[in-house]
Amino acid sequence: MYAAVEETVQARLILSPHRSVRLRTVLSYLPEDPFAVSMAFPAEFSLDEAEDERSAEDIVWVFARQLLSSGLELPAGLGDVHVRPTVGRRTMVELRAPEGTALLRFDTTDLRRFLWRSRLLVPEGEEHLHLDADRALAQLLG
């Protein structure tokens, strides 16, 4: 059984240049999936209008730990997830989906603490030592 890192942090969901709302976000890292981090937030913030908000589970985005780490220093990301530093020790995470785009602002200190804790379990550059090829192949083949 592997240990895991899970940290609840506050973010701001940017609605317009002058409006934002507080958003509870759970960051997770599992050594058995050593290259990835996940970010979960309440389903009530979903852009998918077909979702029944009362019964929906948290929205979860999974992306590269290295993307989060790189984005703390310089703009990073291609595709659905972009991370970039901004003024005042803040970091912006942009999540793009067919339903729309969400822009989240985090305190960079919270993200650094989460990454530091994940690196205690699996240092950067040693992710390959934690891969279970048999399990990964079984998951791919279903």
C-alpha cells in the first residue's frame, strides 16, 4: 500500500475581471501514478448544464505533476491545462473543456507545499522507479 498526498486548498474561480468566488480544491498525488496530480472541486462549479448538481460527484482533472511544477515559474501547458505565475505570489490554472474554460487562482505557497510533499514520496526524476508496468497494461486492456 502506497502513501498518498492530499491537500485541501482555497482557490478563486475567476468569473470576470472584477468578480471571483472562493473554491475549495483538493489536490492529490498517488505514488502508483507517479507522473500525475489530480485537482478536484465541487460539482456545483461544473460548466456541464446536463449534470444534476445534487447527485454529481466532484469534478476531477488529472494532469502532469511536472506541468504544475513548471507553471509556478514560467507559463506552461498545451491542450486542456495551462499553468502560469502571476503577480503577488499567485498562480493561475486554466482548465479548458468543450463546455468552456475555468480560470483558477491559487496561492503559490499552497501549490509549492503540495509539490514538496509529493516529492517526499517520489522525487522528481525517479517517477519511473514507481511505475507498475503489469498494472498499467492491465488497466489499458481493461
